[in-house]
Amino acid sequence: MVNINKIIHERARLLILTYLASSEKKAVSFNELQKELDFTSGNLSIQLRKLQAADYLAIKKTFRNNKPYTSVKITPLGSEALYRYVEEMETLIHSLKR
């Protein structure tokens, strides 16, 4: 039986985690995530909070040039959860192909 992680399985959160995990940068800005994933700022904020509550993301708020700056990075727990999620999906797909 495949145990699907419902936090990650939601499309927006899966896109966020995948983007962060595949980024060459240690952390990316809120604005970069919003632009690259084509989210509204409200939707992105909600999804980031849910991922942060699960300890899958670390969010840091600072100022750059006197403007608010938010950076986001995937945590080791988030990386492990994403890896397990991908394995579960591969198992599910493999069982359907039999």
C-alpha cells in the first residue's frame, strides 16, 4: 500500500518543493518563486506557510535596500519527504503498469 504524503501531493506545494530541490541556489527569493511558478502572492504565501508548518521549508525575512526580502529554502526534512514522495509515486506507477 502506498502512503501518499498529502502535504506534498497538492500541486502547488509539489511545484514549490521540486523547484527548491532542483535549484542550484541554497535559497531563493519569494519573488523568484512567484515569477517562475506563476503564483499569486497570496497563494504562494499560503502554500509556503503550510510547508513551513511541516518543517519542509525555512523562510527568512530580512531587508535589502530598505525593502522587505523573503528567502525560502528546503530543509533536510523537506528534501527527505520529497524523496520519499517520489519513491511512493514511482511504486504506484510501477504497480499500474503491471
